[in-house]
Amino acid sequence: MAISHAKPAEVIDIRPLGAKIDGAQTTTLVKTDSLEIIRLVLPAGKEIKRHQVPGEITVLCLEGNIAFQAGDAECELTTGKLIYLAGSVEHALRAIEDSSLLVTILLHKKM
């Protein structure tokens, strides 16, 4: 069965999950040739090791608290905070609390 993604002009609810965060899973909300939007759900203590993506990204903390490393810098993302990274910047994250994030990735078409 194919994974269902939002269609153009479809409304997506990205409000904080609150008490439902315990049973929530990471979900790709939108995926096109040039754009991917993901709700990333991380339980407290979960880490995503250093990695990079070729396109520019934004990460918006919808709820929780995340330790975010980009290059040599580290910051804390809390509810309502957003970070932007240029393409190919190595980054890692660790959930200090149960958290959900809205990740937007601009994908570059291969020519």
C-alpha cells in the first residue's frame, strides 16, 4: 500500500500532539519532486546522529525541547523556535523532552 501524502490545497493539522505524543510516529506530510515536509516525533532521550541533506532545511519545534547541533554550534529548540540550515550542513539532534518537529526540506532536482 502506498503512503498517503497531502494533496495540493489539502489542509494539514500540525498543532502540538500533547498527550497523544506517546503513541505518535514520524510522518511525511508532503512529498513532491522539490519539497518534503515531515512531522518528526522524538521521545525524550532519542538521538539522530550527525547527517546532512543536500537541500536547504527548516526545523520548527512544535512542542518539547531539542538539543540541536549544526556544524560546530549547538542550540536549544523549544516550542515555537525555528532554525534554518543551508544544504549539506551536518547536523544532529537529541530530544531533551518528548518532542515533535516540523521539518521542511527543499529538494534539488538532479539534472
